[in-house]
Amino acid sequence: AEAHSRRALQGREYRLGRDHPDTLNSLLCLAAVVRDLERLEEAADLYHRAIKSCEASLGKEHHTTVAVAKDLAAVLRARGKVSDEVRGRSPGAHPPGSQGRPGKVQKQPHGAYGNKTRGLKAALPP
């Protein structure tokens, strides 16, 4: 799954560019795969990159940006560090599925952003 996700991301970056909604979807899928493999440092880097892309194209308040911030917060919490920057973005004391326990990351199926990111094209300005 990881190799497939990496190839898909590389292909979309090459063909569509880094800021295209389909590229963002591939990035989020790769981040989820890496998170599920419990490589939290790499997953955090991918989620940081995704947040920057979401904020640039959708804004800080968009539901996809908020969902990615929550996932990043869960990964950082599992690593034992949550920055004030992420804490300020994600509502609630704990990310969904963590039940407030450090080291516990909610695993979502690959493509969990599918419904949200399909709407990215419509949300982007022409």
C-alpha cells in the first residue's frame, strides 16, 4: 500500500502539481498509510505538508483543513508532543478516537478523506 501511495503521489505531483486537489488526496492517503505503519515522525511531516496545502487553497476554516489538523494533532499526541499551533486549530481537548490517551491514534481506512477531498475542486477558486 505504501509503495502504491508513493507512486500515486509522485505521478500526481508531476502531472497536476503540488497544489492540485487530487495531489492533496494522494498526500493524505500516503500520510494515513505511514501513520498506520506507526512511522509517526514521517506521518507528522506529511500532515504538516497537507495542512499548508489545505490552508493555501481552502483556508484555515475549511472542513478538510480542520480534519487534517485533527489527524496531525492525533499523530503528534501519539508521539508525545502537540504544538500550540495545532492545538489552536483543532477544537476539543482530544482528537477523535484518542480518548485522551497519549500514544493512541485512531486508524482510519485509506481514502478516509475521499468524500471531503472530492469536494476540493468545487471549493477552489477558478
